[in-house]
Amino acid sequence: MTKKVAYNVAVVGATGAVGEKIIEILERKKFPVNELKLLSSERSAGKKVSFNSKQITVEKATPESFEGVDIALFSAGGSVSKQLAPEAVKRGAVVIDNTSAFRMDENVPLVVPEVNEADIKQHNGIIANPNCSTIQMVTALKPIQDAFGLSRIIVSTYQAVSGAGTQASKELENQTRQYLDNQEMTTELLPVKGEEKHYPIAFNAIPQIDVFQENGYTFEEMKMINETKKIMHAPNISVAATCVRLPLFTSHAESVYVEVEKEGLTVTDLWKVLVGAEGVVLEDDPGSQLYPTPMSATNKEDVFVGRVRRDLDKGNGFHLWVVSDNLVKGAAWNTVQIADRLIQNNWL
Amino acid sequence: MTKKVAYNVAVVGATGAVGEKIIEILERKKFPVNELKLLSSERSAGKKVSFNSKQITVEKATPESFEGVDIALFSAGGSVSKQLAPEAVKRGAVVIDNTSAFRMDENVPLVVPEVNEADIKQHNGIIANPNCSTIQMVTALKPIQDAFGLSRIIVSTYQAVSGAGTQASKELENQTRQYLDNQEMTTELLPVKGEEKHYPIAFNAIPQIDVFQENGYTFEEMKMINETKKIMHAPNISVAATCVRLPLFTSHAESVYVEVEKEGLTVTDLWKVLVGAEGVVLEDDPGSQLYPTPMSATNKEDVFVGRVRRDLDKGNGFHLWVVSDNLVKGAAWNTVQIADRLIQNNWL
């Protein structure tokens, strides 16, 4: 099979926070697009979106929308993916899905290109894009796993509201203004849309992202645990997660503790493997107060790592601070990367 | 020795964030005050502060200020404590010091009344009040240590700006308004006053609290590590900390992982010891989205614990979410509690 020169691409959820970012990246990266189809729910259909200096009208997504589409990028929620992704595949498209709908399906590769690019080849029409907080963590940990082996991960997250969609960012802005103006805060959405209780996020920290599972963990925490094992091909690695929503608009940070298999390593050993790693930027110099923050990582494609230090008790334990833009590497850019590797490797 | 009916009390740093809170609590708790002396730097001297419906003029703190003082509560920075606390002791006062000046001095008890009240008795004139993030963690963990033994603690903090003083709260407010108004943010203070680099805290997360040590940890992280071992009388416990400053005005939260010595425990076993513990309030019901947040803990004296769950891999590992008001239990209330126990036990 020879590569086409350009591809018909569909973006499902084109008016959402991730969809908008995907369109921006397709344009900026000069992705080989022949025709771009922008799809959404009925509510957003009719809106116009600019792409490569042309105005494209958003259409309501239906099974027939995918006729002639080569690559379909889904980020319109799990139920939309469950309903329409198989329809797109049936019509010959390869789907890259940003929701949790197919991530743990053993017939669906779950991919972070820097970590498990080769898994893309195994696809049966659908490739899943991992959860944002998982993507940045495995990108940072992959070079450590490769060089030294990884036996344990304990992560506490510092997550931005944009992971919960455009409305959540609006809610943070509104509540912040209300709080500063001594007004009562309007709490309608966070932590989870549609759930019974809502807590203010402005000047607060909410230890709940997504719904609770029977075991007391949230679904977000279980995503980090299960997806990490699948992407890293390491079912025996111990992973524990605590996920916390914070008053940040963009970029997630993570306090990550790891235990490596190799004994006697120093911080310099970890620096050496991180500094050359694909998709990773090391920003780590306590002497000059250099470390990444959510604000410094925003609108960038890389995963930034700082504060690498050895555990003071456990010889093979290390602590790291991992930051990345949750809408870019955590969603849109990882999706476009997968699409690009599909093409470059002739795996479409 | 018989108890006096009322005591001459001095508050050093009376116009700071913690000093103001101490005065408020002395009044609200009807602490047996005979004369209240409010002391400060030259800059704040002359200000008037209300206490029990009287106006008290703040005076410049000098060695002579402590003549006739029974109990002196210091929270004006480490250098002030180092200079003036010995002068107060020389004049017969017992000092309760909120700074890090004497905390690790082996002749100075470091006290959280719910954890190690009896240590107060060993004082030689000075009793140290621990770091805010340490206080709430050891209060929550003490009942677990007593019931089951504790071998390991890994904590990641979510800390409010008021821990860095009134100016830091002002900086958060200013930057937040600037950001929402699309203006450039003024960064002058955080993460550490007087350090070379300053980062915005509004809508951001800064993984630096206090200055860096040679080992790559910050001084705040080392305080949590060393103070926890001293307060809990557990030099062999493994403690690791990552301390992060967030855009919260008040109350710190902590994601705490612990390993207990006893095997086979369930979440219910931990709930049972936490629910009856002094100074601890259990707010933990995932089914009804019940957990503490910094906002729900603000202006309260207790330490709130939620999200208790078993580690999915390590049988004796548990995760907790611990929240408390950093200015109340984390500083002022713990200080007044120590003063109260001094009196009640005739240890003055």
C-alpha cells in the first residue's frame, strides 16, 4: 500500500475544548488533510470554524458522516464514541478515540507514541488515546522504565479544570470573580457534571475527578492505574493514584514517587535518561529555582520534569514533579501524533 | 504551685496573619488573660487592636517588653524568636514559638497536644509549635500509629498562600484580578520572599515552599520529614514529602500514603480509630461525595480526614486526604492549645 498524499479527516466534538485544540494542531503541524469534516451534536451544528484560512461549517454527526473519511478523531464523550466509532470503522475510517469508551478493550491499542508506538499496528479500526493524567506520567516514566526497570508508582495529581471541558473553565472564572466580589459562588458543574453534589473550585481543591467506584477510588484514579499498566506493558507494576482538581485553567502537574528495580542509582542517573528522552524536557535545577509549573507548560507539546530527588529512606525510591498541558500532550497533540504515526508507518 | 487565676500574655508578631488569629482565639476561647501585651516590629508599633472590647496599642518588641509576662506567643519570624525568646525566658516567661528557630533543638519540646502533650512538661522555657503542614498530618496519623503502628509516610501537599503571610494572600488576590483582566501579573514575593526568582501563583502550582536544601528537598519538605519523627517519637519511620503551593487563600490539604505495621486491616478499621480521635473529624463517604476540602475546613479547629482507601497492591498500605486550616490548627489554635495545657497541667 502506498501512502496517500492527503487524507480525509473528521473531528467529532469539533466545538469542544479538545476538538478546538485538535483543529489548531492539525493546521499548525501542516497535517496532510485533504478534506476536513467537523462534526458535533445537533446543538453545535451550524457553527463555523476556521481551518487553513477557510470557514468550515460544523455538521451534526451521523453514521453517514463518515463515508469517505480516512481518519476520524473522536472527543465528544464516551456515549458518542460507543455509538459512532463502530459506524466510522464500518465505513473504512480508522478512529482515534479520546474518551474512555474503548481504552481497556483488549482489542483496542491504547497508545502514547513515545511509549508504545508499535501497538498502533495491532489496531482493528480503533485506537484509544489515554487519559490526560496518564499520558504525561507514562511519557516521563518510560525512559526510567527502559533504563532501570520500574516496580512501583504512587502519584498525587494537581489537575486543571479544562480537563472537565470548556464549561468547567467558565465555572472557575465565574466563581473566582464572585469570590473576589464577596458574592456567593454558583456551583453547578464540578467536580462531576450531573452528579448530586457540587463544590466550589475557585480557591479550593476537590479530591474527586469523575465518579466514585465501589472500591473507594474515583474512575479517574482507576484510569491512571489501569491505563498505565496497559500502555507500559507492565501488569505487575504497582500503581496508586490520588486525583485532585484545582483552580488551574490549563496543564496538570503530578507529584510522582517511583521505585526502580536497579539499586544504587543517583539523581544524575535519572537526569541522564530523562534529558535525551523523546517528548520529555528536563527542567531541574534547585540551585536556580528551576522547575516546571502548569503555567510554564501551557501551550507546549512536551512533558516537563523537575524536582527529581532520591527518597531519603528507600534507596531505589525517587520523587519527580511532572507537568504537561492536559489539552495538548494530554489530549489533542497525542491524538494527532497517533494519526501521524499511522500514516508514517503505513499502518492505516 | 497553685494556678494563677489569670496570666499576663504577650503576642509577638501581633499584626501578622498568625498573630491576628491568636488574638481572635484567645478572646473566643476565653483564655484566662490578665494583661495582654501586643508586640511587633517598629514598623507596626502604634497600631490599635481590639481584644475583649478594649483597644490595645501594639508596642515595639524589646527585651524589656517581657518583664512580668507569664506566657509569650511568638510568630514574628525565626530571627525575632532567636533574638527575643531567650530574653523572654530570662525574665520568667514561658515561650511558645511558632517559627522554625528552635523546633529541632533537642532541649525544646515540639508539640501537637493531641499527639505528644506530655512532652510539654520537659520544657526549659521554650516550647516549639510545629510547621502547619506537619501539625495536621501528625494529628490525623497519631490514632493510626497508636492502634496499628506506622512504618512509612509519603505525603504530597496542597498548600494555601496564607502560610507565607498576609502579603502572599494579597499577591494571590492581585495576580488573580490581573489575570482575569488580561493584564500582566506582578510577581514579587512567592514562592519565597527575598529569593531571586518569583513565579505567579494565580491559576498555577509552585513546587517550592521555603528555600532549597543541598539534598534537593525544600526546607518545608525537610520540616515535615524531621518534625514528624520528633513529634511522633518515631525516628525510624520513613517519611517523604513533596510540598506544593497553590492558589488557595486558606487551609492546606494533603494526599497521604501510609504503611501500617499490622497486616490485614480494612478501611473500616481505620475509620474506627479516626472517628473517636481527639481533634480529628472523619468526613468520608464516597457514596454521597463526602470528603473535606480546604474551603470546608476554613475557620475550623479540627483536622478533617476523608478518601481513606486501601492500596490496591500493598496490603498494609492506605491512602488518606487530610485537610485543616493552616492558620488555626496549623498555627494559632495549636499555640493556644499548648498554652492551655501548660496551665491545666501546672507545667508553667
